[in-house]
Amino acid sequence: MHSASRSMRCGLAVVGLWLFLLPDATGIIIRDDRPDSDYVVADSDYPALVDLIERGDCIATLVHESYLLTVAHCAAEVNVGKMLQVNGVAYTVAEVILHPRWNRRRDDYDIALVRLAEPVKGVTPLPIYRGPEETGSLITLVGRGDSGTGVRGERGASNDGKLRKCTNVVSQVNDHFIEIFFERPGEEGITALEGVGAAGDSGCPAFIEVDGVAHIAGLNSWGDGPRGVRVGQYGAYDYQTRVTHYLEWLDSVVDFPDPPAVRTALSIMDLSPVFPALGSLEGISLTFTTAIGKSYTVEQSPGLVSWRVRQSGIQGTGSPVRIILPAEPESWRARFWRVREE
């Protein structure tokens, strides 16, 4: 495990000068006002995820029939000849490929590939993200590390071997990392399944959905917090290796498969402006169908490429839901909207 680097802390202004070094954040820590069962997912939902060191200690993701993607500080502990289970089938590690500029004393370039001796059959590789800047995007982390709540964070966490997923919104990025922030229940911007990393699952994928398909945008790497906030507590920061920064290197090693077919997002039944009795545009009204037990995110885009979260954590009722979002400059003109399930 490693701690935050000076270069990262200076590069992200929100983190500022008040941070102190903490262990890396690499599992799933959840809200204290939601049941743990809301976060637990079946292994069969993510057959491309592979326990790299042992169950609950480092994860890699199948991105090509013969390659796994993970963080370098995990891959460095894997030896050629090791047997890995991919969806219950054993495969032999043929080669470990660390980024050539990674070293153990720094967090930068924390990315690696693991080549398998035989191609994986029966499991679809997951695509990597190649879109525009990730700031404002909703991400989903999936991991098997220590789990607890934001009250005590990593210090109060334990590992039961279960796979969990959580969501968050990208607060900012730099060349090497994607940053997310752990909001407290009731704070503006919190998602329905808000969470961050903790010990045990370095390398777990952070997904951004593109046209209904989950793409790997980040790899959980490390965590930090302002003075008095420990890893995994409310108010902590979590950092994912930013995959788009390493596309040139990745493409030089792997001949990635074509991206998956586009899947249509949820349809919006009604989209209309809201005007007061007299005056300018006040808001945008959206109505869309929902299912009981599901939660939804509304996103906005200037050109169908980069999407920004306008509201998340909208609870489904089994009936159409109408929300009104405050108007922003150019909210009505030259904008696109979509609703998707979290």
C-alpha cells in the first residue's frame, strides 16, 4: 500500500494544502443511511472482474480476451505462472506489463496489464473509456475490499468477500487521476449509492456509462482526506488512475476489440421549459417513467459527447416522475438531456 504523492496533492486545487498523507483507498465504503444490501452485487453480474492477489486483495478487469487491466502497485506483486480465476476458470499468467514510468515511490503511472497464456472464453471483455474529460460524470466503482460506512471510514471497515458497487460524481481530474469526494447524506450532490474506496481492492474499475454501456474510466488507486478526515470517512477524497491519459501506451500493447453496440438510454416522456408569470426561463421540467426500487440520474450535454450530471439519486416509484431543474445559461438552447438508471 502507498500514500498520496506530493505532485498529486498540488495538482488538484480542491485538495489544497490542508491534506495529510493516508493509506491508499481501494475498497467500497458506503453511506450509513442506506442498507448494505443496496450495494452488494452478484459476482455473476461482473464476470470480467478477477481477484488478482487473493479474494479481497486487488482486482483486475478483462479488457481483451488475453489481457487484464489493473494498477501497477498490484500487478507488481503478481508472478509469471500464477493461476488466476476468470469466471471460475483457471488461466495462467504469461506476462506482467507495468507502465515503464511507474515506480514504487510515486503514485503516478499506476497502471499495468497482465497477459494470460490462453485467451479467455465465455466472458466478454469490458471496454475502456475514450471519451472527453470526465469531470461531472457519474461513475460506478465495483470492488471486493473492506466495507464500512462513512462515519468511521476505513478504520471501521471489515472484509466479508462480497462484491459491492457504489456511485459518485467526478469532482475534477488531472493528467494521472480522477478525483471523487465523499458527500455526507443530506449534502448537495450526493448520489443514491454514494461511496468511495477503502483497503483491499486496488485496481477495481471505475465505470462511466457511454450510450448505456459501462466503460472503464478509472482504476481505484489511493485515497486522502483533509485534516481530521481519514480515508473512507465523509469528506474524504478518492483517486482513480485516469485511463484516458494512458491510451497511447495501452494501444501500443493491446489490439483492443471494437467498442460494443450502442444501447438506447431511458426515454423522457416530457421535456419543457418552466416560466414564471413574468420573466425569463426559471427551469426545465422533465417527466420520465421509473421502476420501484431503482434510482435514476438526469444528465445534460451540449453535443451528445460529454455528459454532466444535473441531478442524481432520483428514486423510482413505479410511475412517471416529474422533476424541475433550475435553469442555467443555455439550459434550453443547444442542449441534450438523458435519464439513466444508476
